[in-house]
Amino acid sequence: MISGKRAFDVVISTIAFAIVSPLLLLIALAILVEDGTPVIFRQRRIGKGGSLFWIYKFRKLKHRPHESAPLVVTPEDERYTTIGRFLDASKLNELPQLLNIMKGDMSLVGPRPEIPEFFHCYHGAYRNLLRYPPGIFGPSQTVFRNETEMYPVGIDKSRFYEVSLFKKKAELDLQYYCRATLASDLYWVVRSLMAVVSEWSQERPAVRADWHMN
């Protein structure tokens, strides 16, 4: 029997996909005109229970098939296309993940799915995050919406993410998902959208000294 959360995901994502379909076509055309194919960026991510799935996003970086990409992409990355910078700032590059939700890989609200290279971060209490399907929206997505701006200059960005940002995001999510309801999930969908549209969230943290690597 389908759960209430799954029914919520299917209904909302299907309606949303139908509404934004014209926008999806416009974005795809803009990417195609500026930098050719592929339009969609696929990447392996960690899902519920630690299983891997393909996440879908609109491509925001120049297509360089013979280059190895860094694990963390920051605003100064020269590979951004013009449309890619707009998609990144507006978060419209995330729209194809509606397909992931309809497929059952993701939920509307859940922890952000990490790349397999960060699987080792799920240790101790943090492993409990794998009990929940990953999502587009949620507390950490809202509070850390601009996380790429939080990296100190001249450090190993992947290492900083592992020892600082991942832990802060995980702790925030663990506080929420053990008591989440459909009503509170709907709240985070609305709040996340408001944060994207108007930078409404007041909880955007700055990089503090106690976040620095040991």
C-alpha cells in the first residue's frame, strides 16, 4: 500500500512537472544553443539505505568530457556557462529532479543526496540519515542554500565539506526528520521556494572559526 508521503510526492511532483514543462523546454533550448549537448547532467548519488541512483539536473557547466570534475563546485569555477550561472543562482537546474521523485528515487522533502565519494561521512549517528529518502527540499537545503559561498579561500574544498559543512547539514536534518509530518514537509517546500525566490531565509550561516578543519 502506498504511504501518505509517497502519495504526496507523486501527486505534487506530477502536477509541478506539468506546470513547469514549458519552462523546462525553454531551459533545455537555452543550454543547447549556448553549449550544445548534453542538456541533462546525470550523476550517481546516495539514496535511501545507501543504494545508488542517477540524479538528474540541467547542466550548468561547460561540457568537457575529457576533464575530471572536482567533487565540490564553487562560484568562481570558470566552467560555468552563462545560462549555468543563472540556473545555479535560481536553482532551476534542480527541476529535472521531479523525474527522480516520480520514479521513487527521491522525495520532495528529505536530506540532500550526497555523491558516493562522501559515503564515508555517514558514520555513527549520521548513518541514520540513510533511513530517509533524499529530497529536493528540506531544512539543510534552505539554511545552506548558498553553501558554495561558505568555503574559505585556499583550502581543500572537499575536505572542508567533509569535516564542516556535511556535519552541520546532517545535524540539522537529524533534528528534523525523526519528527517530520506531511504538514511540516509542506512547510519546508513552501519555505524553500520562498528562500530561492526572495532570499527570505534569515538562517544562512556564515563560516565561523569553530567550523574550520581540525
